[in-house]
Amino acid sequence: MARRQTGEESAYREAKRAELLKVCAELIARRGYAATTVREIGDAAGLLSGSLYYYFKSKEDILESLVSGLQDVLWARYQEIVDSADSPRVKLERALRVSLEAMHTHNDEVRVYQNEGAMLHLNERFKPMAARRHEFESMISGFLVDGVAAGEFRADLRVQVAFRLIRDSVWPVVHWYRPGGDVTIDEVADEYLALLFDGLNPRSM
């Protein structure tokens, strides 16, 4: 009969698992999921590759943990925004800041999610996580529709076009933004939101 872990042992295992996930995120973000081997992960973590299976059932389990962990963090914050009494424009601003902030706090995980998107859609195991993209579209589109109805956005706004502009300009930021670089993520967010809402027109003094 297997010995039950003590609370201290369980806490150590969870802490070690979180540490290993950081190593996995960096490697997979840099090399790609398919090109990253369990042996390489073990070498980077200072473990025998077989020892990784004490913390993860498989390589797919690692990817699932990375993506689901990121999504849990993001959607906990998105849900707070959705449930708030803020105006549609403020909700949109807050949601976009949360998305951009993730590129600072979870840079490798966001890059993994973006880079491996096609595979997530094709693998049955990952389809619930891939479906979160549709939830993001529904959320942002909802803010846009509500903003039009409230008179905060122009009445002739094409919501689908606006959503695609937002999606296709926000998430690629992760491919050039690097934590600790010359520009902070708050500065990126400020400039992005200024461009989104005010365009390239001179600001009124």
C-alpha cells in the first residue's frame, strides 16, 4: 500500500512542480513544443528525465498545465471585469491591460499559448483550452456592442472588424515585448490604448 504524503512533502512537491513549469515554459517558448524533449527539460532542471514523471504524467500534461494555469489567471481577472459596474469602455480598457500585463508576468506561458495555438485546436485533449479563444472574442465583442449602445463608441462600428483589429494587435505584442527591456508593459498599454481610442490624430490640448 502506497504511503500517503505528509503536508510538508505535498507542499514541497507542488513548489517543485511550479519551479519545473517555469523551466518548461522557457524551453517550449524558445524551441517549440514538438522540438522540446523530456530529456532536455530534465537537463535544464537538473533532473533525470525519468524523475519528471513524478511531477507530470506526460509531456502533454506539461503543456496542459502551462496553458490552463495561464488561462485560470487571466479568466479570474476577466470575470471580475465582466461582473463590475464599469462602463463598456472602461471594461474594454481593463481587459486589454490585463492581457498585456500577462506578457510581463507570464511572458513564456503567453508565447507558448500563442505559438502552439494550431496544435491545441487539433488535439482533442486541448480543445476546451482552445475554446477559450472564442470566450475572449465573445467578451471583447460584448464590450464593443454595449459601448455602441451606450454611445461610447461610434454607431456605425463594425464589431467583428474592431474585434479582429484588437485581437491581432494585442497578442502579437508578446513576440517583441521582453520584461526588463527599454519599454515597460504599462507604457506599452498606455500607448496601445491611446492609439486604439484616439488613433493617430493630434491630441487636443
